[in-house]
Amino acid sequence: MATKTRTHVVGTAAIAVIAGLAAWTMPVADAQQRKSLRWATSSVDSYGYKVAASMTKMVEEALGGEYTVTVHPYPQTTSATKAAMEDGAEIGYTADIGMTQLYGGEGGFKDYNPPKGKLVHTWYAYPMESFMAAPAKDAGKYKCLKDFSGKPVFYTTAGFMNWLNFQRMYKALGYEFKHVQIDAKTNSDAMQGGTIIGSVAYTVAGKSLAPYWKETEVRMDVSVVNPCPDEIAKLKAAGLSIASIDPKGAFSKDVGVKEIMGVPILFAYNVRADLPEEIIYKMLNAFYRNRDKLASLDPGFSALANDFVGMQVSGINANPRVPVHAGLAKFLKEHKAWDDRWTVGKSG
């Protein structure tokens, strides 16, 4: 399950995060006596890697200098997820939909039996929001997502996270997913030429578009087609949430709606249940204490800063049958956000 395109929406502030956090001090410890904490992410030019690289000093400080945190990039999210369930890492990059596939034995996890144990809910860091768009000249033809059912649409590159996100949305809605694969760089040409009638767009924390979508809106006028009220109700009933996005914060032109109703994918850095409770508990508390500082350095953290606890709850509720790490459970209980219907993951 490749997610390279999904995670390449990197704000210019990402470098500032790395520089800012790297300057933080931490307790002095003999490097030879430190334990290793390996953090598996997507490729080095991805948003997922940038976030992990920027957080290493904070994690080391939170753990009292007892651990050396190193970031290990992998070609795709699935590979990073598997690394944390094998011998390659302790922390793995994934998303709520990736956790669905892992526990359902689907996609890149079909017939997969992790030797070290499956990842559990640990830390949800930022959302990406998926939504539908069409040529502005055809906007009158499309009122709801059902108008795209069974018709040629580019749902982002096949196998990527927003592609998977619309698959689960259509499953909840009972719609036919007819994907037309194109080079993302030809998105505008394909819509204007009629090869596709619509194209899925996405933002990171409601702030910025993917590069190919920035090019698309320069070359043509588009309109966003939101789900209708009955579709929103069905999506919520299926455990999916709806994010309200200010179109002026993402697009440079009018897109025909006052707010964009997107379905978020929650990207996570999860671990196995056997990683000690105190490690995760200390990490989460460090991230929580510094959430406003993180948001000031990188807008991708804005959603986390606005509702840190709520994001964790949303990540769990996307897959409520998946166990929760004991460290996250402790954190949520202290914040009065624990749901007794959830289960705590157990080692082994």
C-alpha cells in the first residue's frame, strides 16, 4: 500500500520544526548506555518522515535521555508499519485506514502474520482530509457523492491513502467505485478532456493542497462537491468523522462552497503492545504539553493543538475493536476521555 503521494504535502515550516526542536536541551547520558528506539517512517521526502525527524529530541528528552531515537525511512507506509511488527523498529508509521487493513488482513496485509505482534492505537498526529471536486463548468450536474457512483473518477493514485479512504467511504454509502488511473500531473487535462468527470482532492490539517492540485487549480476552475446530509449521516454511522475546511485556506480561487466537508484520514505513529507503558505515557505527555509550540512551528500540527485528546479518540473510534496501548489508555483516563468499550492491548 503505497502512500508516498499522500504524505508529501509538506509545509515550508517543517524545516523550522526540526531546527526548533533540535535546539531543545535534554539530560546528559552516556550514549553507550542508552537503549535504542527506532522510528520507522515513509520516505525521506515525505511529511511522515519530517514529523518523526523533528520529534526525536523531544522524545529523548521526555524519556530522560535513556533512549537514542533514530528515524528509519521506508519506501511506503506499509513497509514502515511492517518494520515495527518485525525486527526493524519499535515505532511504525501508519494511519487509521492502515490499521483497518492490518486487522482485517486486507491489502498489503493479506495473509500477513507479524512475528512480533500487531501495532495498537498509540499516537494520532495529524489528519488529511479527502473530498470530491469536479470542473466548475459541470458543477450543476453534481449535487452529492452519489452522482459520481459508477462513473469515471480519479480517486488519487491507486493504492494511496486517500484512494483507500474513498473506497471505505463508498463501502459505507453503498456506491460503485470506478477508478480511472492517470498520472496525477495530468489531473487538469483529464478533467477538461472528459477522461474523468471528477477528481479527489485532499488537504493536510485543512491547510494546504497536494502540489498537483495546486497546479490543477491554476490551470482550470473547479468546484467542490460535498456529501449530502443523508450521506454525512451514513458516513458518521460507519464510524467516520467529517471535517469542516475553509476553502480559502486551501484554494486560491472560489470553489463554489462556503465550507468543504472532508473525511479525514488520521495518520499515526503506533507501536506494539509490548513496548513499556511508561515510554508511551511520557511521550504523549511531552507532545501534549508542547502542542501549541508544535503548531506555531508547523501548521500541520494545528489540528493536534486544537484538540489533542479528541484526535486520539477519533483515531481509536475509526477502529474501535483494535486494542489501545496501555500508555495511551492511561493518558486518556487522566483526561476523562476513556471509553470502557475499548480494550487495552496486552503483551504477547
